[in-house]
Amino acid sequence: MINDDLFVIKKEVLPTNLYEITMDTINEAEFNDFLENHAVSKIQIIQNNESTYDIVARLNWKKGDFHLVTTRGHKRSWVSLDRLVRHLKSKTDLIPQISLILSDPQKK
């Protein structure tokens, strides 16, 4: 006889905003302040599965990568790469090293 109590499937409901719990984040005000103070060593622009672009920053004084979010904690994305670059240029004259990571359209 098999005891059904041994086979429990735990169903977990994940929050819709995974950026708040799974990744280190910085908001736009912090990001702009870090750019002005030359505390950002590298910026990664990452194309996500929705074909929008996100910013991930590496800071000089703290380990890890930090994803840019809005003040309400939602991911900050741009539909156009041109607009994202224009946004970065409007924040500071000295932009650190930038790398671009494009998603594979075959994996969508």
C-alpha cells in the first residue's frame, strides 16, 4: 500500500516582479548618482525575451551586477536601443564601458 501523504507536490506562486527578490537592483536616482560620481565601472545592455533592452550596472565599490529598476521596483526597459543610448548620454558626459548582449530570436 502506498501512502499518498508521501507524495506532496508543493505549488508555489511566484511574484510577478522577480527583480525585487532575485536580483540586486538600483533605482534610477541611485544609478544617475553613481554615474555622476564615476562609481559605475561597466554597463551591460541586455535584450530580453520581449525584445526590449534592460540595463545592468557593475559598480566600482560593490560586488555583483545591479539591474536598473523604477522607483516602484519594476524593471526599467527600453523598446528602442537608440532611446536607451540617448537616455544614458543625457545623464553624464563620461559613460563607462558598455557591452551589448542580444537575445537569440530562435529561442523565443
